[in-house]
Amino acid sequence: MIHLDTSFLIRALDRNSPEDKKLRRWIQQGELLSMSAVAWAELLCGPLTRVEMELADGIVKHRHDFTTGHAEIAARLYNESGRRRGSLIDCMIAAAALLEGAQIATANEADFRRFERSGLLLAV
């Protein structure tokens, strides 16, 4: 399973981008693609065209609710990674991937590499 970060999906909606090519490869390989409710909310903040929204909705068939278990992991990641201002959303998205045992696809690898020591795997 591969969790898509908002940044990755936004860029993947741009035809022939590197993210679009990766996404197409994963779809051909039968990878299960998902997003956390947190990343999905971030995506819905847009701006997105109606066509982009429909495309995203068709790509991401599995969206995972954010639970108390996710919150506990996100808080631990936030505290362990230096309590960086503005990083809580990334911690929440990483927590969802970790709890689901999924890799994460992101266009902002530097934001998520700090969670590798906690077991997060980046999809490449």
C-alpha cells in the first residue's frame, strides 16, 4: 500500500510530471493507493478544478479516517522531530502511513525523511 501525500497527488495531476509517471506505474503494477483523511482535507482546500477533483477522487479509492491511534503516533513524531512549527500536519500524515504499514509518496521528501528512523518508508 502507498499513501499519497497531498503534495504528491497535486503534482501527479499534472500530466507527464515525474509524479504522474510514478503514479501511472504504480497503478499498472496494481499498487493499492490511499490517503489519510488529513491529506485528503488538505487536498480539498485546493485550489482544484472540478476535473482535477474528479480525477483525484478516481485515483484515491481508499481514504483512512484519523483516529486516536493516529493522534498518538503523530504526537510522538512531532515531539521526537523537534516540535517544528508548521510540521504537525506532516506528522499526522506520516502517522497514518505508519499505522497502516504503508509507504508514503511525497513531493516533499525532506519533510518526511526525518520520520524514517521511526519506520516510515518513502515510496520511490
